[in-house]
Amino acid sequence: MQEVGPRDGLQMESAFVPTADKIALIDALSDAGLAKIEATAFVSPQAIPALRDAEVVLREIRRVPGVVYTCLVPNLRGAERAIESRADELNLVMSASETHNIANLRMTREQSFAALSGVVALAQGARVPVNVSLSCAFGCPMEGEVPADTVLGWAARFVALGVRGITLCDTTGMAFPPQVAARVSVFRSRFAGTELTLHFHDTRGMALANTLAAIDAGADRFDASIGGLGGCPYAPGASGNACTEDTVHALQCMGFDTGCDLPALIAAAARLPALVGHDVPGQLVKAGPRDALHAPPPDFAQWRERALARA
């Protein structure tokens, strides 16, 4: 399980979460057994003011051995800042959809690839691993279907550059299980030595179903966001990413070892409404895990006696 809430979730918030609170949240997540945490993004403070404290956050978090602290970087300057701040990994983003890439990044896909190729070279020179996230890997809200060959073709070009991993992103929750299974199966067979991550949104309530389909097809790394924070400007009003604690709870119920401390995740998620100023989509904080039992109603003994008297 890989956590993206501190970046993908908080960047969508209108209220600025204080730097000390961001650090405390990441520290709590570090203790919860997550394999990777996307701590922040080295982007323009004017573009995303919610993450204007990226350097301080990355330098002052308490790093737990074995946890990879990754950061989103959009360009060479962002990569330089992240490397200077000791990022364990750089996460680069472009879209598999031409329309979405231009709308989101103001560049064609070829222009994005050329720019990101330079970032990969810089990172390799600094011996910092790179992951590439391909947005709209399961569909584009403006173009519709994005062919598998298109998605895998862009993945192949980045794999040829020597990146460590590829993330297939369901940016607006358009993925469905058979499609996910087919795409993961082909990716696994074609790029066996490349780390594969799936990044699902729960826009249409399909995130868990898609996660299970991906697992059946051989995937074993998944992004999720604490409390279900996040969203996308191209899916107005939609819920955000797959919820970390809800996903961990479901997978543990099915016998999967996520390596995560569920009570620690629930405790971290419980902090969020106070930090962001509103309720969050995650359900486990509200309902508790399935084995969290409740006391009978106050008049239970009275009704029990009456029932037994009639027996």
C-alpha cells in the first residue's frame, strides 16, 4: 500500500494545512506500515499554494527505514528542488490522453515526454529512482476510451529510459474490472522487470472492485489516500482517491497481508476533518472495522427478559 494523501489529497484543499500538521500526519502514516508515501509536490507555489512548503516538509519529516518518500515533480526545476531536499524517488506525470495532457499540463504528449526525459536523465545522474504516472490510463473524460496500445506504448518509451516504475492512473474513475485485469496482465507480461502501481479513484464506486481485479491479474502495489482525500478538476463533485484505511480493511478481511497497521491508519484519518475543515469520504472512521462491536441498547435486558418469558 502506497499513500498519496499528503500530496494528491491536500493539493485539492482550499484551506492551507499548516506545515507542522502536514509533517505530523506524514509521521503518523510512516508508523502505519505503508511501503511508500508521496509526501509533497515540488510545483509552483502560485499554481498549487497548498504545497508551497514542500522543502520544509520533506526535510523535517521523521523518516522510517524501509519507507520510500516520493515527491511529484513537473519539470527540471522541481526535480532539482526535490533532489536537494533528499527525495527518495521522483514521481513524474503525463497523460495517456492528448486532450487531457494539453488541458492539464498545457503541452502535447510529445512535448511532455521530451521535457520529462530531461528530468529522468537528471535524476539518474543524481542516482534518484524515477516513477512515471500515466494519467487517464483507463479512459479520458474528454476523449472517452484510451486504447491499451496507446497506454502501453507510452509506458514502453519511459521503460526504455530506465525508469524504476510506472503507475497506471484511473484519473476520473472510468476503469472497470475486466479492463483493469486485461491491462495489468499485458503490462506484467511485457514489462516484467518494471515496478507497476495502480492508482484508482472511487468516482463511481469501483475502486475496490478494480483493486481486486488488478490483484487477480498479478498487481501488488496500489496508491490510496488517507480518508479518501483528493479528486480531479475534470470530475467536478466526484469523490477522491481510493481510501487507504477502507482498502486496507477490505483486503485484510479477505486474507491479504497489506503490511499496514489498521488502527494506526484509522487514527491518522480521524485527524483529517479538523485539518481540512470538512468531512472526508472514508467510511471506516465513521463506522469502525467490522469487528468493532457495540453495546446493546439500554433497554436490552428488559426486552430480553420479556422474550425469554414468552419462550
